[in-house]
Amino acid sequence: MDTTLPDMNAVVGGHDILLLTLDTLRYDVAVELAEAGRIPHLARLLPGGRWEERHAPGSFTYASHLAMLAGFLPTPAAPGPHPRLFAASFPGSVSTAPRTWTFDTPDLASGLAAEGYHTACVGGTGFFNRRSAVGSVIPDMFAESHWEESFGVADPRSFENQVARAVEITRARPVERPLFLLLNVAALHQPNWFHLPGATAEAGDTRESHAAALEYVDRRLPPLLEAMSAHRPCFAIVCSDHGTAYGEDGHVGHRIGHEVVWTVPYAHFFLPHGYTVPSGTAVPADTEETIA
């Protein structure tokens, strides 16, 4: 048994649970920024200050999120098998271990709902927008789901708008009910050029603007962390669903089998009840940022 794996049977029921998917975030960019001190809020929480290298369960948002919500989080890059945190019950699973929390429903959200959790989703990319049947599949798994234009990929302030809605959710639900929140972060996804000072739409997105988008997300993270730990301890999973290419071997984008798409950053950690971001590091809610 892998004793480094948290006992999720003890976590479920006593902790709020956050699944923060940094949509499209590349592993190499995430590692570079953590090592350079450019994402201090995230780096402070990463075990040992480092991202774990993992392989995505899918090469694009829809496939990867469906897999993760069935318990198939990104897989450690080292040879396995690797015990999982959550698993849908099915015979013959070699990655279900004694510390794995298993559920009998088709997805994690309904499994946690059966254990008394309030489940909520704040979407970002198009697979959460309910503008089509396929864009309703993931939101329909949750008791409440939220998406609006200001949460989407084209809004330069998408993440702070998403965080504001998530904070409202944490305050509105009954205190005695634990919360499972999925927040799909759109800011890293194309277009992201507007996060890099001096960049233009004509020049387009680059690896550098992708990195600048992650810095923006990190600056706006503190209110979410504090809200998710306000009522009880929180178990947080922060990962990418897939990476994306910026010209490597001629590729641009994702939904392809390239190393920069399959290799993703991952971390899970505990936020203690009443977690507070160290003074002097949080960005005030009304701070204005310059958008190029």
C-alpha cells in the first residue's frame, strides 16, 4: 500500500473538496514559474514547492474532465500501477487501493452528493457553457452549475470573475453541508495574449503569454483558498487537464498526442480550517490590472 496517499475514506465527509483544473496549462511552464518565484501563492502550497509530473487522461477538455470525474485523475509519470484518490466501483481495478474512496454512482459529483455533499461547478471553457447538448453533460453532474461570458476564454478577467462566483457559492450553502467544487479555469486557454504586457491580438498567443496567464491566476487565487477553508478543512486538487502546443514540431493547440499536451502539472494538498494567505501577498479585490 502506498502510505503517501491520503486516506480518502477519512477525508470524505470531514473536508470540503476543491478540484481546480487549470485548463490547458503546460507542465514545463508551470515548473519554470514555480522555480522562478513567479507563482508564489501556488508554490507555497505545492508539496515541497514543486509540481508533480503526470500524464493527462485526455488530450482535450471534455475527454479529460469526464475521466477525472470518474476518478481517473492525471497519472504519475513514473511506472505504476498508482493507487487513486477516488474510483468508481468496477471489478478488476488495479488502481483501487484501501485508501481510495470508492463510489457506486457514475461520477464523483453524484457519489459525493450521496454522502451529503453539496456539489457545484463553475465553468470556464466551452464544454461548460450549456449552449449545446455536449456543453451540458459536465454541468448536469452537479447540483448547481455556473457559466457566463465573463467566465470564458475571451474575458481578460475571467478567473477573478469565476472566483467571485465561487466565493458566493461557499457563503450561500448551509454551513453544515460539505462542499465539492469544480472550478474549470479558462485563463490559460487560447486566447491568452492579453495577459502579456505589450502583446497584441495580431501577434497572437505565445508560450510567454501562456505563462503570463498563469501569473494572473496566481495573483487572483487567495480569495478562493480562504473561502474553501472557511467552514472546515479543505482537500484541494490542482492540476491541468491537458497541455497545449505553441509550434513544437509544427503543432499548435491540443487534442493531439504530443508530449507537451500529455504531460501536465499536478498537486494535491490540505488547506487547514481558516487558512489565511500571509499578509502582504494577497491582491485586493478592487485592484485594477493593466490589460494590454
